[in-house]
Amino acid sequence: MKKSRGRTGRKRRRKHVQSFVDGVNCSSKLEYIKLKKWLKDRGFEDSYLRPAQFWDTGRGLMTTKALQVGDLIISLPEKCLLTTGTVLHSCLGEYITKWKPPVSPLIALCTFLIAEKHAGEKSLWKPYLDVLPKTYTCPVYLEHDVVSLLPEPLRKKAQEQRTTVHELYVSSKAFFSSLQPLFAENTGTIFNYSALEWAWCTINTRTIYMKHSQRECFSLEPDVYALAPYLDLLNHSPNVQVKTAFNEQTRNYEIRTNSQCKKYEEVFICYGPHDNQRLLLEYGFVAMNNPHSSVYVSSDTLLKYFPPLDKQRNAKISILKDHDFLENLTFGWDGPSWRLLTALKLLSLGADEFTCWRRTLLGDVISARNEQQTLNIAAKICSFLTEETQHVLLQISQLKRNKENLKKHLALAEALRLEDLKILQKSAEILCNLNTAT
């Protein structure tokens, strides 16, 4: 549920014009006037939220009154939500119902978005489609040059994301062709790869979770998506808490805040306790000073600090694998994670200590030598990752000078790496203090 981020206009101060310290009110823009009217026709009560452009988060919603804990931020009628039910009630419904093997709820929604966008002025959903981003900054949209600058675990996931979308396109081609009677133009030109890429990103970045009962006309993948016009203008902050639910009595999707918000400030919601790699992968943005952020240590990086001559090396690696201690090893704002230190402790066991490996996994102290070696290697890995991050940041700053067209995407990779650098510097400090203490 996210938009691509932009830069705002200047701060303004004018009599009779609402202007705000960190955002510019956009409610007088034609696209938002049309969207609000369209929503009102579907039963949406105009609230105290206004579309605005913010210098740090881009487009979002600001409040014209102070919000207290428990306040209802937004209440969106079911009629405003775009779900698989909407799709089945459209002219696509009979084609979806007939198609075998059944299409997934995700493909049904993608098909609807592409068809409605193609319909242009004739689409009942035009006021909503007009405010959707034209392009996204998820890895499927990023150039190869930019993906190669991302940290290793994220590079791998970015490649998986691209493969997923490509396979979805290939496997849906026959279904798209079956819709030919609905269109004057060739379906191959309407439902092309870039159209699917845009629709997939729209759903992946913007939907709210809403469980629907299983329908026979769809495949067995969970039907849990709903696009929520206006509500999806709310940006993410890791520092706020909200309650979201579909109210069965009022048939409205509601969000209540568990945080206070001052008048004329941006209203945030939280998409979940995600680190920046997950936020970039799923939503196409990075949150600065994100308390959930981590720097991942790959198993290759972990193992290069241990001598291949260690007779128990293979046995140690097997134990770590069996107990799932080769994945999700991280440095965070509070230093090396318990999982990373545990993996390092086990790999640092001397030949005479190896029988104690079970106690190591439980967090027991085996020996002063083992503790010291663990901290030393953690510091070496931290130093290696710091140098690597600084090297990539240098590459990014050179590319930004030479590749004007990639500036926006490079800025994302840079923001992610800068946050990583801060975490690694903090971790180095913590490890230095721990070393002094031992």
C-alpha cells in the first residue's frame, strides 16, 4: 500500500490559504477533487484528511485537526473497495468463471486494472486510476545497474521478484487471449508485459489485507486483496501504531490510530515491523532511522573467517544448517544479533569444546577464549561490511553524476546503503565496548 515518493514544492505562508510547516495542501488539484466526488457518490464521508505533498515522504495525507489515541482516521465504505468481487461483477466475470484451470485472485485483479486503464474515459474507476502512480520503484522496475548495488540478500530476492512477475505473465497469456471478444484491439498489445508489471506493482504495494471466502472460479491462492482509494495515500512510519479492520456492522474498512498527531501534520500508518530491505522489495521505498533495520551477513561472509583446516568445520556447518543458524544473521542498531553471535560461537569452538555445541545453541558461555574469539570475528565481519558499503556508496555517487536517467533509483540504493553504514558504525562501537569489557 505504497506510492512512489517524490519531492514537494516550497513552504508557503499566505492569508486564507492553508499552508503547513512540512507539507503543501493538494486538495484543490483537479485529480483529487474528482476522486473525492467519486468517493462521496459511493458513500464516503469527507473527513479531516487532506492530500498533501511532503518534502521527505512525497505524496501523503495530512490532518486538519489534532488526533488523539483511539481516533478514527478513515472509514471507507465497502462500495469504494476494489476486490475480486468487483472483478466478477464486471464484464470480465463470465470469462473468469469459464476459464480452466482457474486464474488466481491476483491475476483477476491485475486483468481488471489493465482493462480499466485501457478503457480510459469509459472506466467507472477512472478517478481512482488517475491518482495511481504511473511507475514504481520496486525491484521489478529497477535497472540491472541499480539492482547490482543492493545488498546481496536483497539482490537475490529482487531477482526472484522479477522471475515471479515474468512467469505470471507467460502463464496468463492464454487467458488474456480469451478476452479478445471484449476488445477491438488485439489483447496482446493491451495485456503486454509492462502493463502486467504496472498492475502487479499496484496490487503488491497498495492493497490492504481483507479476507474473502474461497470461490470455485479462482485457484487456491488466498483471496486477501482489496485496493482502497484515498486510504492508500497514507504513508508508512515504523514509529506509529494503528488498528485496522473491516467493520461488519457498518460495512466500512476502518483505521484507528494508537498514536497522537498534531494539526496539519502528516498522518502515518504502519505496514508492519519491516526492515528497509523488505520495505524496498515490497513497497519501493526506504524509511530513514528505521528501528527494525538490519544488515544481513551471508553464510559465505560468515564462513570466510574460519580456517578450512578445522577438522570439525563441516560438522559445525551441518549443525548450523540443521538448526537454521545460517540464515537471518544480522547487525542491528543494538549490535550483532543473538543469532549471529550464536553462529560465531559455535564456529569458534575449539577441538576440545566441540562436544558442548548443544549448550552453545542454548546461549551458554563455553570459555573465555570462545567468547573473545566470537567478538573478534564479529568485529572483523562488521569492518568488512563497512568497507564494502563505503565502496558501493562511492560507486553510487559516481553513477549519479554519469547516469541522469537513473538518479531516482540510485537515490533509493544510496538511502538503503547509508542506513546500513549507520547501523554498522553503531555495531562497531558496541563491539569495541564489549571487547573492552571482556
